[in-house]
Amino acid sequence: MNPSSRYISDLILERYIADALDATTRSRVDALLARSPADSERLKKLLADSKEFLQRHPPEELLGRFRAGTVRPMELNALVARLTRMTLEEAHRPEAPYISLAFVKQCVGSQQVPRHALQNPGFNTQGDSPIARFIVTLEGLLSTVAPVPQRMFLLERLLHPETQPHPEVSKRAMEELAAELLDLVEKHPDLPAELKPSLAQVIEKLKQRPGAK
Amino acid sequence: MSESTAERELGAIYRRYGPAIHRRALALLGNEQEALDVTQDSFLAYMEARSSWRGEASPFTILYQIVTYRAVDRLRRRARWAGALGTLELRDEDDAAHGDLAQPSMEGGLAQVEALCDLAILTQGESPEVLSAAVYHFVDGWTLVEVARELGLDRKKVSKMLQQFIRRARQRGSETEARAKP
């Protein structure tokens, strides 16, 4: 056996590390590793790389995306939409930095966000919808992007900094909605960090309670 | 927030398979950030559809297919036809290679990247299974037996599947080359 030659492919070594080989193949790999310095060296490198990868990218980030994509309710998406709108308005100044696709994906909380065709399935009740439309919705009142549920419309009024209290909604209903929203924010700490300044403003507004009759 | 059962499961499979799946994504895409993104997307896709795969294949096999499919899909969006893939032909060296644990690994050279970009264009609209088989055989250099083993299919089925793919790909390739001519 040539000591500088490899006898085990990387895929087999990957499966060996992940304990995803059948017993027979695993025994063969063990035997080859015992005789092949080049393969043993490669295995050590892969193990070190795995350790370093998990240190750099622990599961928490992925778990955050998992929670965001699977359990973020519509109300929270509406809140994120509002926060994103506020953040985007800030960031659209000429000197502002480019907004990354990753940021937008994080905002909409979708697991299926292909480039140029971003979707927000939790919010858009009409099925697939491009992110361009979502961004457009952020630039206008949500009420103009029909159809949206009445509750979403109320939420937008509640969150919009220039909107007056809705004349047809009782103060109690708005307070309940505000309390639900604050509860959602507490339960979903995965909101993107870029949104936090806007989130602080919204929370302050919610705490002041709307002045509807 | 306390972790749900699904979150614990996701954390466990990520710790176990994440590094290997990320290395696969990086080898195909050549970009660290994109590879990380595709790695995470692959795990989320796995969690979404895991009940439909349960019992049919190992999580490693499924994740490897998903990450390959998603990486190629990502490549397709930026791919320009390079004509580097050459003539698609099945290599029938399986008898000699059968049982060998040292099938060639992807080395990531420019020619291979260009070949993968060409393949990404040719596999547009193909099923994840066909796409995976094509990448494993034509780019990774696996034998038909190895492709069949990885996909949990019969070798003859893989051979037939790839022959049918070649016919479709040649048609697409000639159309793409015709469009690429000035």
C-alpha cells in the first residue's frame, strides 16, 4: 500500500464521521485507515474542520430560522413587515448600505425564498407572490394591498406612526391587539437585529396604547 | 424559549451532519456565505419533508441529495453556458470499480466548476433524483453502482434514467449553444 495514496473517498469518510455507514463498510474503512496514513491524515483534517465549523456556526442560527419559518404567525409577520418598512425607509437613504437578500429573507421568515421570487407565504393569502410585491406592500399601506384580513388592517393602523385611532374599533379591542402583539414579540426573539431600533419604537407606541374611543 | 421536539431533532442532525453537508455545498458553490445559506436551507427543507422520507433512506443520503439539488439550483441562476461539460456519455466501468471505496472526489478545479455550471443549465426542470444522479455521475465521477447505492435505486434504473436525461440534455445543449452564438 502506497503511504501517500488515498484509498477512501471523502464521501465515505464523511459517512464514517457521521456514523452513516453499514457495519461491513465501516469495518473495511477501519481496516484501511489502520494501513493508510494519507487517509488517516484526511480523516483528522475533516474532523478538525467539522469541529471548527460547528464552533463558527452553532445550531442556534439555524434553529432561529426554523422557529421563524414554522411558527411565526401572521400577526408577527405583519409586525415584521412594518418594522422592515421602517428599516428599509432608513436604509434607502443614498448613503445607506445595501440591504442583503439574507436580511430580507430573515425578515419575511420564509424558508422558500428563491432569488428574484421571494415569497411571504405567512402573510400573502393569495399564494405565491414575488418579494418585489412584498417590498411594494411595505412602501404603501397594507390596506391598499387587497385583500388583507380586517385584523391586519387594524394592526397596520395600530403600528403606523401617522395613523389616527380607528374610529370603529373600541379602545379595548386595540389594547387587546397591542397586548397580543407584545406577547408575540416576547415569544419570538428571532427578529433580525437590524429591526431592533424600529422594534423599540413600535413597542413604545404599543405601551402608550392607542387613544381610540 | 424551551426547545420543541422538532428543534431538538434539528439541532442533533445539524451537529451530526452539518459539517459534511456544508463541505458539499462549499465544494459545489465555492462561496462560503452561499454554502452556509444553502446548508441551512437544506436542513430546513429536510425538516419540512422528513415524514415523507422516513424509513426510505438515511438522513445523510437525503440531506446530501437536497444540498446537491439546492446548490445546483443556486448555480443555475448565475450560470453561463461554457461548453465545458463535453459529450455526456455514461461510463460503464462499474465492474472494475465495484466495491472500491475510493471513487474520485470533487476537486473544484475551474474546468469542473464550468462543467457543473453547464450541467446546472442542462438539468433545469429535471427531478431532484435525476439531477442528483447526473451530478454524481458526470461531475463527481461516481460509477453507476455508486450512484445507485447512494440513491437507493437499482443500477439498471439509474442507467436508464441517465440515458433518458442525456437525450433531453443533448437537445437542450444544442439549443443553448445555438442561442449563445453571436
